[in-house]
Amino acid sequence: MIWQKLASFIKFLPGEASHQLAIRALSTGISPRYSCVQLPREVAGLHFPNPVGLAAGFDKNAKAMAGCFALGFGSVEIGTVTPLPQPGNPKPRVFRLPEDNAFINRYGFNSHGMEVVASRLSKWRKTRLADQIIGVNIGANKASENKVNDYYIACLRLAELVDYITINISSPNTFGVRDLQRSAPLKKIIKSVKFALVEKKLVKPIFVKLSPDLNKRDLSSAIEVMISEGVSGVVISNTTISRAELKNIKNREQDGGLSGKPLFRLSCEKLLDAYSLAEGEIKFVGVGGISNVKDAYIKILLGADILQLYSSLALIGPHIANQINTGLANICKGEGLQNLEEICGSFKSFCKANQYAEYAVNTYLKTY
């Protein structure tokens, strides 16, 4: 109960201040603890104890990993980490849209830099538990004249300290980054990351994080490149520049990426398109607007092998990962599923997946 009250208090602080307070609390052990729900998923050769991970953007600088895992997440993705430290965009840069259960942020890859993050990762690895999966989301410095090389440098420094690498080419908050989703630069970036892994004599899964605003032609080209280059997984999706049907008047026109509930359907439909295009050649991480077990189950029905969330941690509270994992475990039990892989990607329509997920929640989670 005390943590729910604290979460409610934090909501009254400015957006970035509440974020930093949450990181400080988690980094010092002042946080609730939930046992890790066991609902295993095997993705890209990695054993995830459960499918609900913490998305990049929350623990940007690897300051609170132990505290994040204590909340019941099966994986944590830190970052975005850039080779050199950079402050990001001017403040204020985080805006609440309470009527929409959403945020707009324009952080702009604010990062302590790869050397500081590497030092923190090295210390954390001495105490990590065996089943704690950590990923690093890497990006290019804003002032870099060779952004492709930035991904190489960041991977070269950080890859041996993490379980997987995510290439972030879809943030709307750093000028020119989303242009890297085009076929030619995307191929160069993937090759540069692969070359860094070869140079370090490492075998690590590579994921690529895409925008929900890609049109179908560009999405198809990106998927084609990723399959040809042997990318392990696609993270769908990043935040959106869309402002469709928002209720909030005060902040809806702020520049930046929109996250939270308004992103849910858009990211689901992009996941559905990408899953169809990939034809089983790539694994998927479903991100965007997940706020309850129904949302999570819809993503899985549409093709997400594992999930990530961030905004709902701030909007709902620290119990969210445990609550969703427990709910998914109960659905599996109710439906007689050995694991979520049996149902993953079984629906080709958002509306039908939504209806089925609602039926499952109402049938098997009457006390949820």
C-alpha cells in the first residue's frame, strides 16, 4: 500500500523529476519486491524467465538494474546509450497527458556515455542472478558525423557486458535518427554492429527497434534487410509522432514521442504487419501502450514473443509487471497451454485478438 501511495505522490511532480525520483529509489533499494513469476520464453537463444520486460528509456544509464528486476521484470533493457556523454534536449522535455494515460517526451538520447554505463554494468554483473536478462539499447551521438560508426563503437564497448544489443534507429527526438531506418543505412548499421561482435569474438542476439510511423513499404524494406542480415528480433515499437484523437489540450502539441495508451493500437497493427512480412524468420518484442494483462495478451496473440513496457510503470505503479505476469500465467493455466508460444501469432486481426483476449481475461481472471 505504501508504494501505491508513493506512486500517487510522484504523479504530482514534474514528469522528469518523477522519473529521476523513481530511479533514485530503485537504485538505493527503496522499492517493493516481487518474486519473479516463472513463465519462461526462449527467444534468440536466451532464456527469459517471464515475457514482461522493462523497455529502454527508463533506466537510461544503468543506475537501477537490481531495483528494476526486483519489480518482477523478466528482462531489463537499459539505454539508449551513446558513445560519448551528451545532455539531450533542453528541459522541460517530459509532458503528462493524464486524460489520455500518456506521455510526450523529447529527451533526445540524454546519456552518461558508454564508459560510465560499462563501469556500472561491470559492477552489477558481480551480483546479478543467473536468470536476469539484460539488454542495451544503443544510439548515435547527436553531433556525430559518422552515426554508423557510433553504433559500432557502442557495441564494441558494451556487448560483452550484456545479453543482447538493440539498435535504436527510431527515436523521434534526435534529428535524423529515424532516417536510419531506410534500407541502405540500416544495412550499414547492422553490419557495423555485427563486425563489432566479430572483433570481440562474441555471439549476441541483435534486435532493431522500429517506429510505429513507418509506412508499409518502408516497414517491408526494413524487415527484408533484417532477415538478410540475420537480425534476431524486432522491437515494435518506439514512440509515435501521431497526435490522433488526444484529449489533452495543454500538452498534445508538444514536440516529441507519444507513449502510453494512445500508442497501443497503432503499435499492435504495426506488429501485425511486421509479423506477417517476416514469415517466421524473426522474433518480435511487443512494446507500446501495454497497461494490463489484456493488452499484453493481445500483443502475444498478434505475434509478440516477449513484451516490454515503460509508461504504465509510471502511470499505474510498481506492481504492473508482477500483475501482468501473474495474469498471463493464469490464462495459460485456464486455457491448458504449456507455454505462450502455443498461442503466439495465432490471430491476424487486431479486433479478433482484442475480443479473444477480453474473453480470456473475463473467463480465467475473474478476480484480476
